[in-house]
Amino acid sequence: MRHDSDVGRHRIGLPDSGCHTARRWRSNSSQPTSDHTALRGSRGTRSGPVTCNSPGRPTSSGGPDACLPARIARSAQAVDGAGRNLWEFHQWFGEYSASDSSRVRRIPWDDLTGWRFEDRTGNLVHETGRFFSIQGLRIRNDQGPVRDWAQPIIVQREVGILGILVKEFNGVLHCLMQAKMEPGNRNGIQLSPTVQATRSNYTGVHGGRPVPYLEYFRDPSSRQVLADVLHSEQGSWFHRKRNRNMIVEVTEDVEPLDGFHWLTIGQLHALLAEDDLVNMDSRTVLSCLPFAGGPGGDDENGDRRAPHTTGHLRSWINDARVRSDLDATLTGLGEVQGWHRSTDRIAHESGLFFDVMAVDVRTGSREVGGWAQPMIECRDTGIVAFLVKHDAATGELHALVHLKAEPGFVDVVELAPTVQCTPQNYKVLPAEAYPPFLDEVLGAPVDTIRFDTTLSEEGGRFFHTRSRYLVVEVDADRDLALPDDFRWVTMRQLARFLRHSHYVNVQARSLIACLHSLMSETELSD
């Protein structure tokens, strides 16, 4: 795939080598962690009288999903799939990418076919009234260091489908993944879910080809649904946008079409450690896999090992939502102060934050052969990081979450990573806006960094927009001073919140998928 104007690699604090880190860890505790115990279930050490027969269905009174965590763990440990090993996958993926003739080029507003700026509001809208629009958002927040600002934002009322189809081969779950071109991907093709489509796309507003495998997710009633939850998108760039994250299991034969490939969860975990390979939509769906669960493992009795009960965390979240004075009101794009429109972009007067720009796309691998659209292009690479630690008594893994308000959220705040920001933006913001723990992450000793990979944000709306995703381990006995909007939580608690809408934001979901990959590696090394 060709991009007429490519951007260079941005790595903060690392040389431009294209390398990544994904280091295994071991707890210093003599007790096994409950996180790892859930994974050990695949080796026959599950608690409770549960047995599973091929193709993995439970036969005891444990219920229809009693074996699911063990089956997921078995797949997470499988680095060789029924089809190809990882070397063969890379060969296939490289050949498929090399054969893609898609071309994406930046264009001025005058060449943005099918779109127009409304005379009255200045909003950028599609001629059909569908797909999405770029509007203005006015934010007032009496409790924050920045009390008042305005910005462009994507308004997309439709709920899209992000779905992964899974099937057992030789007793091991495999995921059907798609090598998909998106105009915002700096490298053209990345690994996407089986289905990744907006409602406008899958209802055929574009007049193109139908979305493959859509029927498995539009009517999943006759199949086993492993996950099905509405989750938010980026609350700083989307206004109240949600997607339906689904994982559906089939037992019948499903032939992979051109550009589709069956991979184990373990193979996907390995691929997560590679820059710009597993796309954002795949990561959010993978985070919904119920690793923590099963007999005796996913009820709130596990809270006795947690710093805070799940009930306390719910109250903490709800209290913040009730007390928040954040007011976000849609306005006309032409009314947004501090942003200026040129012939080919809308940019902030500081030269920071992001731009709204446009691209023309020509491709043979999508539902339609060509189109034009506006996109958001961030000015620099973001930092998304979890601080984690193992509990000194139990060895259980804890992650430090931030209860973060974003103006585009449906319900004001969601659980976010410890750090989620673009450091360069703070050049023009008040000193008190500087993120807690950012220096802790950027200055972390190399031997404490467990995961470090630069990954793309959603390539359908964001042009060459990337973040450096990190997991940094701190000593179990280290007492960090926590602001009131930070809490240590267990992986089990995060898994519970992931089953419900509007609790865990998309950046945190990406990192949770990465954390699952590290936990699987640890089990393999034991």
C-alpha cells in the first residue's frame, strides 16, 4: 500500500530501531497468583468438579461456560495454530500486504468529494447525512485545571460491530482475523477482527459489496456468544461513540476468505508485541475474553485479595459521575474558537493537539473501490501506560487505574490507564494539568518495563495516529502517594467491569489485552 506522504517513526525515550519489549515476569511471592491460577486451569489444575469434552463443552453442573476460561487459557498457550505457525503467518501476511495496491493521499477540502461544510454551522457532513460528521464541542469543567475550551469532534451516532469469530481446531480455540487496509494505517494493512463495520457500511449505504461473515454477528442466537458488550471509543475525539464488541463461537466449518486467517489467542498475544500490527479494534475485542472466571474464580469473593472491593470501586465511579460539573455541548464547527481552517486542514492555533484533514482512498480490497473522507491526525505520539505490581502477600497482579473524565463519554468518566496523554501538548497547558505518574513511566528503568510497543489508533478515523503502550512494574512494597482519582485494582475486577458498558475506556482495554499476553507468557515459563 502506498501513502503519498508518510510520517516518520516517533519513539519517546527509545532509539528508532523498530524493536519492542515484552518481558516475562515472576512474582516474588511463594504463593501462586490467582491470575496465573486461572491460566493453569488449562493444565488440569482447575478447582471444582468440571470436565470438558471436545470440542470444549462442559459436562458437569458447572454451567454452560464452566470450561471457558480453561479453553481460552489453552489457546493462549498455543503458539502454533492448526493452520500456520507464526513464521508462516508472517510470510502470508507479508505477501498479502505486498500485493495490496491501495493508495491513500492527502487532499484539500475542495477535493473532498461527497462532503461539504454546512453554511449555517460550518459542520463537515456527508451528502447522505450518514456515516459521521465533524462538529464543534464546547467544554466547561469547574473542577479541572483547564476550565473552558472548545475543539472539533467526530459525531457518529451509529453503533458499529466489532466481532471476532472463534472455532476449535484440534481442541484449541482459534480466532478468525482479517488483514485489513484502513486509510489511517501508516503501514496500510493491519490485523483486524473478523467483522469491523459501521452500521452505514453493513447496511450498504456506500452501495458496495456486503461485509463478509456479518451474519454470524447480526443473528448470533443459535451460537455460543462468549462476549457481547457496548464499549466506548476515544472520548477526546468521539462524541458518545459506542461499538458492539462481540466474540461468537461456531462449531460448523467456516472457510477463510482471501485476506482472512485463523490464529490462536497465543499467536495473537505474540503479535501484540509488534509495532502497528494488531489494530485497535482487535485489541478492544480481545480484552473482552473472559480469562478471569470459571468455578470459584469470578465472583466477588475474590475481593478479599483486592485493595478495594468491587462495590467500593462502583461507588467511587458513581460518586465521581454525580459530582462532576463537566458540561460538553455540541456547537457548530465554525464557532470553535482557537481553531483555524486552511485549504487542507483545521488546526489549533498553538500547532499542538490534532488536525482535521482529508484523504482520497483508492483500493481493491474493501467493500467499495474508492472514497474520500475527513480524518483526525494527531500531532505527536501518545503515551498509554499501566503501572502494575504484584501483591506482596498473594502475588496477585494489581494495575493502577485512573478515573478519567473525557468530554465525549456517555457517562462522564471511565477507568483509564495510569497514564494516557500526549506529552507535547502540556507545553501550552497549566502546570497543574501535567499527568501524575508520567515521569514515573518515562523514567522507568529498562528492567521494570514489561511491555513496550507502539500501536496504531483506529485507522478508519485517525490518520497515522499512534501511541506508545507500556506496562511498567513497581516494587510490591512501594507506597505510591495516590491522588483521589487513582486506585489499585485486580485483573479480576477489571474483567468484571469489562462485562458492562461505559466502565473501561478503549486505551485501557488495549493495555488489558497486552497484560493478558504477559500473563500467558509467565505461565509458559513456569
